[in-house]
Amino acid sequence: MNSHRGPPAGARFAQWPIRRKLLAMVLLPLLGVLPLLGVVLLVWGNAALDRLLITKVRSDLAVAHGYFERVQGEVAASTRAVADSQALHAALNGPGALDAAQLRPLLLRFQQREGLDFINLRSADGRLLAADVDGATLAAGVAAPLPVAHAADGRRAVATVAVLSPAQQGLLAPALRARVAVPLVATRNAQPTQRSHEDRAMVLQASAPVHDAAGRLLAWVQAGVLLNQNLPFIDHINAIVYPDGALPFGSRGTATLFLDDVRISTNVRLFDAEGAAAGGQRAIGTRVSMAVRDAVLGRGSTWLDRAFVVNDWYVSAYAPLADAGGQRVGMLYVGYLERPFTWLKYGVLAGIGAVFFAVMIAAALWSARWARQIFRPLEQMAQTMADVEGGALQARVGPVPGGDEIGALAGHLDHLLDTIADKTAALQRWNAELDAKVAQRTEALEGRTRELQAAQSQLLRAEKMAAVGQLTASIAHEVNNPIAVIQGNLDLVRELLGAHARPVADELNLVDQQIERMRLIVTQLLQFARPNEYAGYVEVVDPQRTLEDCLVLTGHLLARSSITIDRRYQASRAAGINRQELQQVLVNLMVNAIHAMPGGGTLTLATQDWTDAQGRPGVAIAVADTGPGLADELLRELFQPFVTRKKDGTGLGLWISRSLVERYGGDITAGNRPAAEGAGAVLTVLLLTEPEPAAGSS
């Protein structure tokens, strides 16, 4: 089985016009290579800008983490300073060394001097000796001991991150304990949880040993800073990482401390539905997204990417925070609002795209202009040849810009066309003279031919009408005799049978109806064969009144159907025709329309003024139905005799109706209603106000 294939690509290119070929050769590299380079540059620029943003937030995290470690070092140094202070050694070696009431003022003084949130003194075995909390008992075990972290050599102070349970918060001052509890706020994309608040405390704490002169361990100094809702601490980190003017384009930087995945200290603000800061409230109690939590707390990775922070996207960096045992207990976060940089990135990329687009358009226009200087003269020559072939012998290429080979070729073509035009003009003169002589002879011959054809056509029509008239008259005469015999015998049967004919009365009536139908057919045949005998006198007929009279005559059919009447009488003229013949025609059209709507519909009767092709005034009477309409095949044969779509029709009604109207110079046309008005047929009777005399009338 062979399959048809189109020409190969090379053949298709060879069939292109020169304009398309040149433009393709010139513009294809520009429209293909430059956009590709632009896309590559846009993709690379987008990735480069994203890398710059990530690099910046990585450095911001390093600064924040460095400050956090410095604060850890300061807590350790402060604790070491307290442990090495002469005042503490004197208090421990003096009388009443274990008196908590005497030690508490000293610890409060150390706390205020070193900027610590809490400080307590424990014995070498971990029992509480004294604390800065009012009313703290010296009995060991009253408060759960804080975890003790110290260097391996037991002499240096080490500061670590620690998480205190509610049972371990007894030695915190009431003001500090009030900062611990953080109600959880429902946060988008956070890991589901059943907790309603965070009651643990995150602290930076250090432990330093206290030795006597002999190097014997006397006690432990524990001190630290509470991180829960420590707003000065987190604001200081933010000020170090993002000082005023550090972020352009209206971006803002933020810093946050997390206990597990809960923000316990942050300068990120909560925003209401309209995007305004909700009274400056900080987003403490909100939680980090589940993706960040899994990466940082779950896998111990550092997150360097964009992240959704509370209510907006930030370029974010998250680093895990571990306690002394290496357990990840929280996170340190810094980041800045992504939206301004996104708009900047889009602006830069749009600028690059605009530059590339402008360069591409300029290069394309310049290339197309130079290509036009090549293909334009060739197109002029091709168009000139096409014009000459089409009969415009005076068409010429004309002057062509430039003096190259194409310009010389155009000049040679014009010279050749001038020579051909001179020869053609001479031939046309000779041909015109010959055509004039032939036309004279042909015109005379055509006149004789038209006269002969008209005579033949008239003779043929007369012969046909005579033959049809003789045939129909004979048929009518021959049929009338049997009809009369049948009718006479039928009447005789009724008379002889009398009352005995009642059982077959319906059958006898049916025979009467069929006899009457046969008489009507014979009458219609005679009316066609001898129109002069049936032609009525002409009178002035009101079309609207005639239509109303016809409605009365067809009232018995309308009463049995669900047909409504739509009257559209607009004619101001009368018709010149025999009233009974017009009534016969209109009743026939109405009956046909009613039969076309067995299920009901609308019968439209319309009149309007009409003028024929000769300018004679008249009136148009239209009868329209909402039936199935007329098929194209039926329209072509509608006015031929014996053509019908009704089972009991003769097919002579429209034929005779048209013949009646044509006697008075009118006509009947048939068609379908416009599509906008729905289905249905329309038959229009066209009548003259001053009709032609009926054929054969005297």
C-alpha cells in the first residue's frame, strides 16, 4: 500500500518566493540565536542573583552565630569572674560561710555587675547553698538541680545552651519565670501538634569551680541568661546583622531564637489580614515550617534558602543549637524579606530582556531593509511579467535603486517589453479590422437565429397546449359519462333499497365523495385545457378582506387544530383579479398550510405593496406556516401537475392556482421562512393593481 508523502523540506524551500527565502536567511539567525542567548542570560542571571542572596544570608548567619558564641563566651567569662572573686572566697572562708541569707546579697551584686539573669552557688556535690532568689532554702534537694556543664579539666568555665523543664525553673526569679511560658500560635505549614503553649526555658548558662588556696574544690558557681522573650538580646543580634541602611529597596531583616520549633524570642512581627502590623506584636509563639524543622532539627543541616516566615517569604538561614550533650534543642535564624529583591530581580531580568528584544528588533529591521533592496526589484520584475500576461501591456519595472546586476536586468526587461508592445499593437490593429468584419456578419446571423428560435418555441408551445387541450377534453368527456352512470345507478340503489340501504349508508356516502372528487379532477383538467371558458370578470379586490373571507371558509379546519393566526396587513393597494378565483387560490394555499401543521402552529397572513420588474404597481399576499418547510427537490417541481406530498392530494391545486394568477399578469412564488423565524414554508401571490387582460377575453 503506497502512502502519499509531501515534498521533502529542501524541495519545499525551493518553492518559496525570493522574499521569503531572503527574509528566512536574514531573520532566522536573529530570531533564533538572540532569543536563545537572551533566555540563557535570563536563566543564568536569575540563578546568579539567587546565589548572591543565599551568599548574603549565609554571611548574615555567620555574623549572628558569631555574636551568639560571643555572648556564650561572655556568660562563661562572667561566671569565671564571680568564681574567682575575692569577695566570694572571703565569704566562703569567713564565719557563717554557709548562711544563704548572707550570701544572697553578694550574689545579687555579682548578678547586676555582670548583667546575668540568674546566679546560684552550689556545693561540690551539687547541693544548693545560696541563690539570688528571695526565700530560697539552703536545704539540698528543695529545687531540682540545674545541669552542671564544665570543662574536662574541671577548672575552666564553659557556657552552653540548656533547656529547663518547669521543675528546674524554681531558682529563677518571678520576673524571669513570667517570661518562660509562650502560648503557641497557629502557624501555616508548621508540624501539627497538640500542645497549646511552650513551658520550657532556654538559657545560656555556665558553671565555674571555686577552689581554695590548696586547690581543693569548695563550690560551683552557676550563672546564665534566660533566652525566652529576651527581646534586647534578639534585637541586638538583628541590629548587628542588619544595621540601618544595610538592606536596600525597603527590605527588612529579622532574627529569631527557637526552642525546638517555637519562636521564643524574635523581632518578626505579626500582621493582620490587610497586611498591617497588628499593633507591633511580635510573632512569639509561632512555629517554623515543617520542611525547615525536618532539615535543621531532624537532620542537623543548616537551612540556606527561601522560607515562609509567619506571613511572608524571606531569604532565610537557620542553624541548629545543641545543648551540652549534643542534643539539638533549638535554632538560630536570620533572614530578610524576599519580595523587594524579587522585584529587583524581575526588574533586572526584564531590563535585560528588553535590551535583547530591542537589539533583536533593530537588527531584524536593519537586515530586512537590506534584504528588501534585493528582493524588491525581483518582485517588481515578477509582478510586471504577471501584469503583462494579464493584459496590462504598458506595465514596466521602472527605475530600480542601485546600479548592480539586478538593476541592469530590470532595464533589459523593460526594453524587451517595449519591443513586444510595438509588435503586439500592430497585430491588434489587424485583428481589430478582422473582428469588425466578422462581428457584422455574426450580428446579422444571430438576429435571424433569435427570430427563428422564438418562432419555433411559440409553435412548439402552441402544439403542446393544443395536444394537452385535446387530450384533457377527451379524457374529461370520457370520464364524465361513467361518472354520470355511476351517480345515476347509486341514486337508483338508494331509491330501490329505501330503508334497507341504511346498513350501507356510510359506504354509499363514501362512493358519493369519491364521485365528487372525480368530478373536481375533471373540472380542474377542463379549466386548464379551456381557460377562456372559466375566466371570470376582473374587479378591484381588497386583499385583506379576501383573506378574512378565506379564514371563514377554512374555519372548520382551523377549529380542529391548535393553529393561531398572525395577521400582518401592510398593503395600501388593491388587486385587479376575479374575486372568486383569488378566493379559490388563497383557500388552496391556506388548506395546504393547515395540512402542513397537524400538531398545531402559527398561520401567518401578510400583505404588502409590490412593484414588478416593469415598474407596475401591485400587491403581494403571503401565506406562511410553521411546518417542516419545503425540500429543495419539491421546490423545483412544486408547480408541476400531479406533484404533491399529501396522500389524498391530486397535485393539481398549485398548478391550477398559478395558471389562474398568471392570466392576470401575476405569479405565485414558493420558498421557506428565514432561518431566524424558524422552519416553515411561505407561498406568495403577486398581483397587479391594473392586470393584463385575461388571455382570450373580449
